Amino acid sequence: MQLNSKNLGDGGPIDDEHDSADEEVHYEHHIPGAKRTDDGSRKSRVEVLTMEVAFSPTGREWSTVSGEGLHVYSLDDDMIFDPMALTEAVTPSAVHANLKSRKFGMALVMSLHLNEFALVKTVIEEIPYSSISTVSRSIGQEHLSQLIQFLSKCMEDSPHIEYYLQWCIELLQTHGMFMERNRGKFLR
């Protein structure tokens, strides 16, 4: 900082800076010919060696495999990565074991990961009427669209109309605001 008489007033220096150990003093370094000042900070991006790249069928998501691990990217802010689908423990026998131990929410999520209509229908119909509200609250937003599609397929030829309508009511009460915000996704 240079002394300059234009910065002096009757009571001393005009500038608002006080010399205190708690405050940071920011000095501007002028570079000859530059219009901006140089604060000395530099930004560099980390380079990662990628071994494999894969794109989703829609082109909105892509993933890479590197020495750092698996990286999943999306153009959508609402994409939720659920690593449960990547385990070898998600099998039809594990779904049936969860049904026997009355873990209905886990059984339904696992069956949705396997994406087999007969298995999902079996799980849905094994869930007691009194447990529908609890299970519908345990379903995450990432599985909601898929579950609604399965419910509509099951309703086509089922005599259990009231049972499936209860599913629809509970899903609307639990996830209705999310479905309203993402109306385009759920209109079909």
C-alpha cells in the first residue's frame, strides 16, 4: 500500500480498512497491459483416466469407469442413482425370501429392479390390503413411474378392482405432489 495525500483527510486516512489480524488484507497485483488484476489463484481441473464410457439409450445419462471408480452423470437434476440394482443379491429367490419374512417394501423394490411382470404382480398381490399405505410410502420416486405402469397392467384383467384402486389412492396421496411437478413423465 502506498501513501498518497489524496487518501488523507482531517482525521487521518480515509480508507475503511483497519489493520487487524482477524481480517484478510487483499492486495491487487497489476499486470502490465492487463485490464483485470491478478489475484494469484489458478484453477485447474482434475484429469481422470477413463477406461470405459457407456451412454443410456435416451442419451440423457452416461457413465464412465476409471481408476477412481464408477461415475454416473445425467443431464436431468432429478436422476437418482440406486446402487442396489448392481448387486448380485437381487434375485427372484431373494424377492420370495423377503415376502416370506414380511419385508414387503424391500420385496417390491427388488422385483421392480428385476423388471419381470410376473414377479412384480406376484409381489403386489402378496402385499396385504392393510400394508398398502406403508409399502407405498417406502417406494422411492425413482421407482414410482415403473410401479404405476405395472399396476395399470395388473388392473387390466384382475377381478381385484378395489385392491388396485387402494394402491392408486395411496400412491397419489403419498407421491401426488411429485407427480404433479413431473406431470409430463406421468401423463402417459
